[in-house]
Amino acid sequence: MLHDIESLLDSAQQAVRLVLDRAVSINPWWLIAGLVLYEAAQAVRTRGWFNIIRASYPEETHLRARDVTAAMLAGVGLNALLPARGGDFLKLFMVRRRAPALRYSTLIASFIPETLFESACGAALVVWALAHGFLPVPVGPGDLPEVDVSLIMSHPVLSLLGAAVLGAAAILLVRWLRSRARDLARRLRQGFAILRSPRRFASGVASWQGLGRVVRLAGLACFMAAVSLPVTLNTALLAMASQSAGRVIPIAPASAGIRVAMLSYGFVEITDKPVDVASVTGFWLALGAAHLIVSVVVSLSILGVTFGTFSPRRALRLATAKRELQPE
């Protein structure tokens, strides 16, 4: 038993060393090119959100595209540091800081039109990967994960307490919705204003996000070249599809495993050449680490220029103390 554990640890250490070797032996110029294109893709995509907000508030002509871009990039970087996508609140905060007449409920609703085209593209890529057998799927009931609810079921007190909390929350929610239902519904519908004109949505949102996808595809190709992976249009599309598939399961180990499996099997099918799994893992490791660092640096730089501090907490305190925002 002890020998098996030691053998397993040795194998794990060897695998980690191999992956790290692949991750550090990268071409820095291709890496820099990929990072520049990745950030450019983010900036291009934000133009779609700006057009959605302008359609919801056509009278707010003083809100500039660069204000929305700065808010989006700052929030993306903060999402890498805060749990539960805390950076999204920063996006809303910074946009409303520039245009206090905007309502948070409308801005939150605007996220839905902003994600429609991106979600459709991601789903199309996942379907393409499924059609070519690049995405592992469960084929039987035994392949599905089991959810352990024995703790709750074996403790009646916890079950009753949970039911009471949910019931109280539901009652409070219903009362709050009754008092503000009409006004809230109007504000939410206002966030979907651009969807009333399919042509405007196509030209003002889908076109910019499609261009952003193309730029990001070029960035992925640069990252692949940096770690000496085969670069073709299909392999780059496979890498983008694996990103979308990885988001299906928002648990880091599982999503990373799907991405590595898709590239490991997919590259062989596309190129008819064996691909080192360590190189694929090193690709995702280098991509994730580099993008994390650059996103955080960009976010902190925007916060520094906007609020005069590089601390997100101090920036929030300063903005709250100045009371530059009107309450919702």
C-alpha cells in the first residue's frame, strides 16, 4: 500500500515537472502577441455592450464608448480575483458613475442581450466539437456524477431549517415584487430595448462580438504557436470550442480536464500526428496564468487612473464617500 502511494506521488511529481517544463519553454514573442490580441478582443467586444446601453438610454449622449470599455476591462480583471464574478458589480458601478441617471436594474438586464451572441457562438462550437467526437459525454447512468444529499436527509432539523429559510425568503421576495413589480418590469424591459430591432442588434452587437471572436481566435493561435502546438484554422477553432465546453462545468479541475481531453484527442484527429499531453496542459497553464496577470494589471491600472488608487477597496470607499452615485 505504501509502495503504491509512493509510486503515485512520484508519477504525479514527474507529470508536474513535465508540464512546468512545457509551460516555461515558450516563445515570448508569440506569447506577447497572443496577450495583445486577447486584450484587443475584450476591448472590441465591449462596443456591443455600449450600444446596448445607448439603445436603453438614447438620451445619455455623454456616456462614451471608452467609459464602457474601461468599466468592462476593470471588471474582467477583478473577476479573476473575486469570487462569484464580483467584478461584474464594478462594471455596473463604473458605468453608472459616468451616467448617474442609469439604473442598476436596467444595466443588469443589459447583460442578457450582451451574452446572446457569445452564448450562441459557444454553443455552435461545442456542437461542432461533439459532432467530431472531441467532447467526452456520458453514455450511461453510471457515467453521471452523483450528488450526496445524505447529510441533509439524515438531519431533519437541517431540512426544516432550510425549508423555513427558503419559505421566508420567498415571502419577502413576493412582497417586494408586488410593491415594485411594474417599475421593475419597465426597467428590465428597458435593458432589452436593442432586441426590438434585430437589424440594430446585428450591426451594433453581433458584428462587434463576431469581430472580437475573430481577434480572440488569432490570439489563441499565437498562444498555440508559443508552446509549439500545431496551428491551423481547425486546431484554433478546437481550442476556442474547448474554452466554451470548459465553461459548461464551472469547477476548475473538471473544466480543465475537459479542455485538455478535447485538445489531446482533437489534435490527433485533425493533424494525424501525436500531441504531447504535457504540451496541451502547458498551453492552458501558460494561457491562464498570462491572461490572469495581464487582466489584473489592466484592471488595477484603470482603477488607479479613475480613482487615484490601485486598491479596489480604497477605490470603492472613496467613491462611496463622495456619493457620486444616486441610490437606485
